[in-house]
Amino acid sequence: MTEQQKPPVEPGQTQDEHKAGDSHRLETAAQADFPLEQELRAGEDAARREADERRARLSGQGGAAPVGGGSATGGWERDVLEKVLMATLREQRAARRWKIFFRLVVLGILALILYAVIDFKGDGIASTAGRHTAMVSLEGEIAAGTPAGAESINASLQAAFADTNAAGVILKINSPGGSPVQAGIINDEIKRLRTVYPGKPFYVVVEEICASGGYYVAAAADKIYVDKASIVGSIGVLMDGFGFTGLMEKLGVERRLYTSGANKGMLDPFSPQVPRQKVYAETMLKEIHQQFIDVVKEGRGDRLKDDPDLFSGLFWSGERAVALGLADGVGSADYVARDLFKAEDIVDYTVKENIAERVAKRFGAAMGSAAMKTMMMSTGAQSLR
């Protein structure tokens, strides 16, 4: 600062006071020129003090907490640590709750599986309390290894007949037919059970359809009841397949089939039809058809009307079936239980397929079933349908 820029000495002011004022004004001017420098210095001083306090605390030489709360013992470190700990606790609690939930879900699923797989009824046949009507349901295609197969239906019928509290047994049928072998096994077992339990009536009740193999089974009953619109009959046998020889000729495909027997390739859909094999197949079908006719005549007896179409494979409504003697009347399962057996309570004895059996059938027998179907398609298989 030049002499011209120095402020004049005010009257009554000493030289020292004048110099002190100059120094204060210079410091004020420096602060005005460099404000950020002052803030940085203040920040460095604060950081230095905080570092000193931290070292003092770690060495056990920390004094009392400073006033103001901003830099109290623990300071921002304690706040951050508390927040982290609380967040960790909340996450652990949430994880524990979800773990408990999923464990309960798994336990519930396992309980359902055990309930479906384990037979809680045991091996013995326990009588139910009170007089009632026993019922067994035969639904779907009659085939081995299905709920409508002989194994399942016969086991259900045996349990129903054996119950001393059952006033009578109803077989409720809703089936288009199926295997003549399985239907024949069920028919034979019904005849045996009726002989063992002669005082227990056995009636068949038809719902939607009782055709072919279904009627093969029904013919063994004491009486058959239907709905007016039920489909009944189709007393016949068929064997179906395909022939692709003409198509193969057009496509230029040659069939190469090697057999060790003259008739081993019978009914092969890719080979020309052999007349003598056709005659043999028709003869076999007539034989099975006659077995079917004999079973129906034995079961229905004089109730059958003399109609040339009765065993032609035709099917009729429930009302027409009653007129032809294929059925005894119109009625439901409730009607039979309430008005004929005089035991209104109906107990279902049908063997239910559990989860283990379904899994075994789907995954264990899938390949075998596919191979069998392929073979049946190539050779043609008889069925009561």
C-alpha cells in the first residue's frame, strides 16, 4: 500500500492505534479476497480435531464428550453403525419369516402327498356304521391298469359285498366299452360274488352310456336301470386298422417285412391284405361276438325281446332299451337306494388311484404303453367298442 493509499491519522488517535487499525483492515481485506481458503482451513482444523479425538478414544485417553452433540463420543460413526445394524436385523427378521413360511408350505405339500399315498384304511375291510347302500363306479374305457380295469373294479365290488351293513350293491356304469378280456373278468367276478352273497341284491345303474364292454359287465346284474336318454347296447366286436399300400405305391415306398412265420405279419397296414388272413380274423371276431351274445342271454334270460337287430351292434336310447329287455326300468342310483333297497345313505366303495400310482404309471409305464400302442396299431387289436 502506497503512502497515498494509507488512510490519514484521525485526530486524537495515536500512532500505535493507527497501525493496529491498519493491520485489522488488511486481515479483513485478505478474508474478503480469499473466502474459500478460510473455509478449507476451518475444515482441515475440524478434521484434525476429529482425528485427534478418534485416536484418543482408541487409545483409551478420550476425555468427556464435547458440547454440541455434532462430534459427541461415537459421533457420526455410531449413527451409521446403528443404522447398519438395524437394517441387518430387519433383513434377518424378514428372511426368517419367509423361511418359516416356505417350510410350512413344504410341510403342507408333504402332508397331502402322504395322505394320498398311504392307505389309512389298512388291509382289512372294516364295516361302516349303519345300514346303507354300497356303490361302485365304473367310468371310462375298460382297460387293464386303469380305474375301470378288472383289478380296480373287482376289488371295489369285493369290499362292497363283504360289508354286512350294505343292504345292496349298485354298480354305476358310464363307459363306452373297451377290452373284452377285462369286461369278461369283471362279469365272472360279479357272478362269483352273487353266489357267495345270495341275499344281497346287485343292480346296475346306467348314466350317460353303457355300450359294448360296458353292457358286457352290466349283463351280470340282477337288474339294470337307465335314464330315458342313456345310450345302451352295441353288442358286437370290432377290429380296426389302416391300409397304406396304395399310398406307398404312389410315393414309391417299398415295404420290407421279414417274418419267421407265414402269418406273423398278419394285418400289417403297410403290406397287402391276404385273403386267408382276412377270413381268419373274421372267424375270430365271430367267436368273440358269440361269447358276448351268450353272456347277455345268460344274464337277461327271458327278458330279452325277439329282435333281429338286438345283437347286430346297434345301440338304443334308455327308453328303447327297456322295451327291448336290455334294461329293467328307468331310475337313478338315488332311486334304487331309496325306493328299492330302502337304504337311502349311499357309501362309495370305488378304489381311488393315489398319487404314487399315477406317477408310476405316467413315468414308469409310459414307454411300455407307447410300444404296446404302436404294436396294436400295426397288427390291429379287437375291442368291444
